[in-house]
Amino acid sequence: MTDFMTEYDLYCTQHGVPERIDLMLCDINAVLRGKWLPSSEVSKLLDNQVRIPLSTYAPNIFGFEIPETGLGMIQGDPDGILKPILGTLKPVPWAKGNVAQLMVEMHEMNGEISELSPRLILQRIVDKFKNKGLNPVVACELEFYIINKRKNVSDPPTPPERTPDAQNYDLEVLSRSEEMLRAIQKASKVLGLPIDSIIAEFGPGQFEINFHHTGDVLSAADTAVIFRRLVRGVADEHGMEATFMAKPYADHPGNGMHLHTSVLDNEGVNIFECSNEEIAPALRHAVAGALHTMEDFQAIFAPHMNSYRRFFPGGFAPCAPDWGLDNRNAGIRLPVTKGPASRLEHRISGADINPYLAFAAILAGILHGIETQEEPPLPLEDANSSPAIPLTTNWNQSVDNF
């Protein structure tokens, strides 16, 4: 904990003493839950005095406990201890006043991180790579819609004025939204979020943010979680709302989360890299593993009932466990297969995912393929390929498959 106090003292030197710290715990639905902690009480974090119920990890999307989890009042709703995740103490640029935010993990009374932690699940998958002398590298893309502020949360979304129905890569659309997009960029810089580029997506008021690749997979997932909070906060500051719902409009494209992944060995060499016209064996195996596990993990890639509205023939979201070379129709796209940037892009997930669980599922599939040396089916471009069986469009069936 002395490391955290060093971080806190540095924060105060750079930004002044905050009025409060927003303690943020990511639940299974990637909703940030927690407490406002006055800075005068920061020492409580050192003494295990900041606690919330362990069931906070696993409510339903409306915030109510789920008896089937075995958590909550059925067992007395016991507490866990909130402890800081080092490196995540940052300002909240869109807040009124000097406010800090801090990501936390829930620990059991024995001091161990709770087994309920989505972040711990991702850490364990990364550890499995490292135990084999491998290091995954990821880059995330997130899509979202800016919508007019609604009077009631149940009101249907409406796009901002002067927004074209089809705005894909339209620079004029970016210019019209420049004030808000610049605020998002500025806030991201303050928080140290590694934004690469911003594009106007196809839907009205829809944008995509690309992040730089990193070998710190947990930090990449943290970034996705924090960024969604940032965009919602900045949008509210500008009198708008932002939604990462998978399919907010029936007649416009949904919001996706695409994850680019490569794997390095302990020498820093990309094992997906190939110098000839063939695809590297490790990349083929990784594709096969990701495809093999895609149906089983669909409930993670599409966690809500609304998520399944993205999956329909002719839509912008891939619908089947298939792959292709630079083919955006495919569930797994290989944008580059030569040189150090060789990688695969997993395109199934909606933007409504829990990043820790989605990253873990994608990486687990990749590792499964590498370990078993499974071979993928023929790519979509091959004239002899057979169509893959589409993923289910039924939420209940997806849960059963899981």
C-alpha cells in the first residue's frame, strides 16, 4: 500500500488534493460500481476499511442481485475489501471540481483477490501465455453512438441534428462534432489513454476509436472500461448522451468491439510473422482455436439480449465462425500476414462486452489453437470453402452453449 500512497502523493503534487476519489469496481456487466471517498479518508484504503458487498461483482444489468449466483442476501451479503489497482489514479476532467478516479479490486478477508473478479480471469489467461514463453499483444477498437439527451432512459435514441444517415469515414462529420471529439481526445490524454485514431462510422452519430497496441493486456482492458466512462461523461458535459449498446437502432449498424492480437516470444519476435507467401503456422493455429471456441464463448462476446440484434445476414457484424484475408465479412480477419505487424482481428464482439472477459475468451481461444496445433477450415476467399454454420441469434441458446 505504500506504493499507492506514493502514487497518491504524486497525484496531489501534479493536480492538487482532490475533493474526492471515485472508487471504481468493474462488475460482470462492465458497469462501474463503487463509492465516492473523500480525500480526507484516503488512509482507509491502507487499513482495509473500505468495503462493499461481494455481490457487487454480479448483479443483473439493472443492479439487482441474482439469487442463482449464490451471492447476496441468501448468504448474508458479506463484504469484500476494496484495494487500489496501481497506476489507475487519474483526474476526472469532465467532473465539477477536483475529482480523482481509482480502479479497485475486491479482496476476500484472507487478502486474496476475489474469485469473482473479471480482471483476475484475464490475468490468469495472460499468465498461461507467459508460462509458455509467450506474450500477447492487443489493440482494441470501440464503436459508439452520440445521441440526443433523453428525458427518460426508456425513450428511444435519436441522432444529433445535421447528422447524415450514412457517414462512413466522412471528414465533414468529424468536423461537425469537433468540439466534443476534441474534448474526448483531451480527456483521454489527461487519463493517459492511448488513442490512435478517430473515424466516423456508418451510422448517424456513430464513431470508432482505435487504440495503440500494447503488451500490457490488463491495461488495455482497463483502458476500454475507463474510456466508456469518459465518453459518457464528456457527452453529458456537452448536453448529449453516448451509448455503447450493441444495437441501439433497428435500422442502423450496431456497435462492435474488435480486438487485434499478435503473440510475441520471449525474444520479442512475433510468432504470427511470416516472410513468404504462406500464413505462419502459429497464426493458422491461433485462427483455428479462435474459431473452435467462438460458439462456446458467444455469451461473452454478446452478453445481453440486445446484443443478438447485431447478428443478421447482410449486416455489418460477422455472423459465423469463419475467417478471411483482409475480409471484414469474416468473424476472424487477417489484416496483415507478413512482417512484424502480422495479426488477427476478432470481430464478433459488441461494444457492450465486459472487456476483461471478452479479452480473456479471445486469448483463451487463440492459446487453445496454438497448444493443439489445430488447423482452420478454408478461408472465405477460397472457392472450395464451405459456409460455416452461423452463430445463434438466440440469447438463451448462447447461454446453453456456454
